[in-house]
Amino acid sequence: MYTFIVILILVVCVLLALVVLVQNSKGGGLAANFSAPTQVLGARQSADFIEKATWWLAAILVVLCLAATVSIPKHHAENAINTEVTTTGDASPVQAASPVATPVTGADQQ
């Protein structure tokens, strides 16, 4: 399921990039090509469609990202942790060597 959601995310990302590239920030873009007011997809209708498509694709992307987060296979991470713990062998904590030097007494100098 996770792999399927990731593939859907990639498809939506490509579509979103294409829709954003078709747009023009100043209202030109695809809408500038259809300047006749009597056309079915006039200048205003194509701009509205592209804007709505952008919002819908962005919302779908957010939902798919949340679904991917929920459906991440958790057994792989738990197995990796368990394998690492069992391969170390000794379960006791490791004692670090003390960096404190021992004091030199007069008896040690002779």
C-alpha cells in the first residue's frame, strides 16, 4: 500500500508541476491564447480551471502525504533495532575508562 501511495504522490507532483508551469503569474499563460470572448473556454474560464486544478492537486498531494505517513511499514524499523541489539551480544553497559590521573606519592617516586 505504501508503494502505491508513493507512486500516486509522484504522479500528482508531476501534474502539479505541469499545471503551475502552464500558469502565468500576471494572467497570461494559457488564458492569453484564448482571447476571443465567444469561445467556450474563454480567457477567464481557462484561468479559473487552471487555478482550481492547482488547488485540487495541492490538496490531493497533502492528503496523499498524510496517508503515506500513516501507512509507513513499521515492522522494518522494529526489526532493524531488534537485530542490532541482538548482534551486540553483551547487554551490560560499557564502562568508560576514567581520565582522572592517580596522584603520585612519595613512596612511588623511589
